[in-house]
Amino acid sequence: MAVVQMVSQARRQVLLVVDDRQENLEAMQALLDQGDWQLRCVASGEAALQCLLDEDVGLVLLDVQMPHMDGFEVARLMRGNPRTRFTPIIFVSAIAQTEDAVLKGYSTGAVDFMLKPFDTRVLRHKICSLLEHARHRQELRALTEQLEQARAFSTSILEHAGEGILVVGEDGGIQFANPAIAQMLRYPVEALLGRSLVDCLPPEMGAQGWRESAFHQHWRAQTVYRLHETSLVTCDGQHVPVALSCAPLPSPRQAMVLVIQDMTVVHCLHTQLEALAITDPLTGLLNRRGFHQALANALARTERQGQRMAVLYLDLDGFKRINDSLGHEAGDQLLRQVGEQLRASLRPYDVLARIGGDEFTALLDDLDHPEDAARVAEKLMEHLAVRHSVEGLDFTVGASVGIACFPECGRTVDGLLRAADMAMYEAKRAGRQQYRFFTQEMNGRARSRLMLEESLRCAIEQDEFRLVFQPQVYLDSGRLRGFEALLRWQHSQAGEIGPGVFIPLLEETRLINRLGAWIFRKGAEQLACMQQQFGSDIILSLNVSPVQFAMPNLAQLLREALEAYGLQPAQLEVEITESALMQDIDAAREQLGQLRRLGVLIAIDDFGTGYSSLAYLRHFELDTLKIDRLFIANMLDSPRDAAVVSTIIDLGRHLGLEVIAEGVETQAQREWLVAHQCAIMQGFLVAPGLPIERALALPAQLDWNVLTDVG
């Protein structure tokens, strides 16, 4: 059955039988004629060699003893010819051979030696197997020839390709480089082999090493990495602009292939054409088209990142009069001066354009508030108001500015420009040399914010700020733990300004940094008075905003304040919000380490309101948790808030931290906290923020029975 299957699988190949006796040939023909092969029978060695030259013979059954040329000689000649070198031979002999004769047959290249009489089934089985083997050998030889041709073709392509080609291993080493990339990078091909790809990358792409590069990351992810605009570094340190594509090679080859196109000519041509198309030839600024492109790109980026921006539309006041009286050449000179002044007044990454005549536009990107655009408009108008000199004449020009903010005034290029243009004409109608927002609401808000910011600056200079002190009391004994210092502002005209109004603005404008040193020194001064009244165990808590917490000299400012009044660091507690800690965990850990080495206590204010409260308890060494007043206000009516407060108290107790409940206003709240073993409280039930004189008049231990609810 197996023989039948092998015969059926074999292809019809040529089987050559060689025997000098005609009766043997006839017998073999009768025996083998019904096989899945083409049978050829010849009576001499010479005829066998001729058949081997004429046809592709798959197997030879060769008689040993023949006149003129025996089987050994035929085998030797076959093995000497490249065409028949690997054609299998089976020696067939009717005469018993000596061992030497058999060995001689094998030494001439025979694959088998059969003696007559033989088993027909065995012979046919061997024929099928050897023919199948021969067929596989022929197919392999054909594939080898095809592969060699393909390799030669591929080598020719790589050698003559216009694009650079690199093969880079997983370790970043270059394994292959074609002449095009070698010429592009000005290296010999041999010098590139073994070199790290990082050596050929610009600093911004390879600064972090091969393992952190985008190429290695994409290779690990088995994804294609394309860069349409980048550069490579040549052997002499020059940068050549390129476009490249990097793709992982199939397993098991642990490498990637880079195809690199030299974009020098295209880049230069594109730069020249783009510059001509989007540049105002008079001022060198962007023209209308260039500004439209920049604004469209900014809108796409801003919508993805959720940032704010504003478009300023600026028109010169009185330019027509100057242009008509002095001529167009003088007007052009004035426009160039104005363009230079505007460019010098803006940030390097702001976009400025002259869109026609005496009209300019500016794109202010990455704004925190719309009011920031008003500040820039005032700066531009102030700088343009200086005296200009043209052809020996001195004169001044003004400007009217319209402001349109994204997204309030529009979400498209045309919408924002139209809104800014309308606001500019509103500024002209209002008397020129002014700015206007597109909406009245934004006008009013911008003016109010700018006025408040200016008032804050004056308040710092005129010492209008003061500290008040809210007591912190132990719930079990009524003993005074210390005070939290709270900042207050007594405006000279508006009276008391709420901290919810001015503290966020102090932080946003970073004026809190100017005020910070005063707060620390004033707090230390008052703590010295408290120490005389209540003893050295009294603690003063000072709030540190996220802006202050990021100051590198925070610990130094606190140390100077403590040393100035001879205080122990453990008498001072620094209160930090969750958001300040979570902005940059590594930086926060370093800052807290400095405060720890100084020896001050560290408290987390408004604990429970952040999104990572438990996370930073693992990272940071703390002393105190302050439960946010909103949880305290609602805990008697809300089981959820009560559960949060109870959990924070238990958490603090298990971590060895003090827990302070803020905003306690009623006896019922106090009693609930006592029942749940909260240690410390502060709030209106004891006292609001007190001037230093009233704070010093408090008893060192309160009588809970005389306190009155304020809730």
C-alpha cells in the first residue's frame, strides 16, 4: 500500500536501465513498464552516457559487467559531469560480487547495489524513493538558482537605489548600508557598519539613548514609524533634511529596515516657495495667507489640547494722513518700523502678520485667561505710541485693537477674524487708541480683573495685607494646640476683600511669591508672641500655595524666618494642598525632603477632595491630615460624608498622623467627632480668624460647656 502511494505521488521522471544483454533489458522492461515513470532501456555504457546528455534522467539502473565500458566506468564519468553528478545510481548484477567490487561500486557514487535475483517490490520501492529524492533535488536546485537570481537582482537594486537603506539591529547597530545612504551621510559604507544609529540622529531624537528612542519603541511594538520631516547628522556634523520610514523585519530577524529619502532639494525649494507665498515682502511678517494657515493650525492643536488663545486685529490710527502727506515711500518705512516694534513686543512663539495696508493681526497662543490678551493689547499700544522718525520728521501713531478669544468668539479662522475686526471698529468708534473685546461681558471681566490685579500690586507695596489666627483645639481636653494663620486684605476703598477672590489671583499672577516671604516672617513674629503666652508647645500652621511649593528656596525662606525669632522648627506646620503634591511627585518628594530636614511639620489641607489621596500617603512622609470643611458640614445629614470622615480619622490613627477637622460650627458636630475619636478641631464653634491681640487673649484650655453653636 505504501509503495502504491509513493508511486502515485512521484512525477513521471525518466528511469534509465543499462544492460548489455537483450533478454535482461526485456525482462526489466516487462517488470518496470507499469510504473509512474518514463522507462528508457539501452544496451551499452556509451548509449547510457548519450541518453544522460539528451534527457533529464532521474535514476539509473546500471549493470556492472559490460563490454567496452563497464558500469564502474559509466558511474565515474557520470560523477565527473556537472549535469549528472548527483543522478542516483543503483548497480544491478546477476553475478555474485566480491566485497571489494561492492565497495568499488559505492565509491563510484552508487546509492545501492542489488544482486539478482531480487525482490521486485523492494526494487520498485527503491525506485520510487530515489526518483522522489531526485525530484526534490531538482526542485531545490531550481529554487537555489531562483534565489541566487533574486539575490543578485536585490543586490543590484540596493546598490543602485536612489533612496538610502539601512538595516539596524535591536541593539541599534547598523548591519547594512547601501551606497546611497553612505553618500548622503558622507561616510564610506564600511564606516557605517557597526556604528550606532543614534550617532546619525539629531540630538533631540537620540539624546536619551537607543533604548528610549522612538525607533526602538516602534520596533518593540512591531509598528511602522514614519517621519516626513526630520534630519540626519553627517560625518562632519552637518544636518541633512530627510523623510524616512522604519519597519520591523519579519522574525526571526531581530532588526528593522530604514528607507531614507534626501529632501535637501525639496526642502530648499519648498522653503523658498512657502516663504514667497506667505510672507509680506514689505515687513517680512506673515501675509494674510500665512496668518490664515497659522491660525488654522493653532485651532486644530488648541481644540485637541483644550487650550485658550486670542486673535488681535490692529489698525493704525492716522496712518492715511501720514501716507498722503509724506508719500508712499515714507509710509512704507513707517510700516516697517511698526512691524519691528510689534514683533519685539510679542513672545517669540506668538504669530504676527500684516494682512494689508496698515492692518496687522497677532495670534496669542496658550493663554490662561482672556484678560491676558488685554494686557498684551495695552503693551502694543504703549510701544507704538513712541515717536517715530521718517525722513527727518518726528511724529507719533496710535492703534485701535480688537480682541477675539477662542472659543467664546468663534471656532473657525473666518469667525475669529471677523469677530476681531468688528471689535477693532468698536475700539475706533470709542475714541481710537483703545482696545475692545468682541463681547461686552468679556470687556467688563477683563477690566475688572486688570483693576483687581493692579490693586493687588498696590496692596503689597502699601502693606494692606494682615494675618488673622484661627485656633486649633484638642477635642478631648479643650487644650489649645495652636493656630492656623489666614491671610486677609483690607482694601483702602473697597474694604474687606474675601480670600476666595484675591488668593486665586495672587497665585495665577505669581504675586504670591512676592508676598510669601512677608507671610513667613510675620507668622514667625506672631508665633514668638504666642510662645511667650502659651509655651513652647504651641504650633502655628502656615498655608503654602502650589506656586510657593514649587519655589526652590522655600525651605531657606522658612529657615530664615525661624532663625530671626529664635523658634524651633517643630513649632511651625506647613499646610500643602493635594494638588500641589500631585503635580510632580518627584519634585514634591524633593521639596518635602528639604522641609523634613529643616524639621517643620507637614500637613495636608482639604484632605479627601483630591483624586489621589491614598497614593501620595505611600510616597510622602506627613504629620497631619486636615479633613475638608465640606465633609464636616454635611456629615450629620449625609451617610456618605460621615463614612468619608470616619474613614479619614481611622486612616490617620493607623498611620500615626494627627487628624484635624476643619469648619466645625456646632456642638453636634463636635460630639460626633469626639464619638469617632477625632483628635483636633478648628472652626467657628471655637472662633473665627482672630487678630493677634484677641488670639493671645484666649485661654490655654477651653471650657466646652460655654461654647455656643454658630451653625
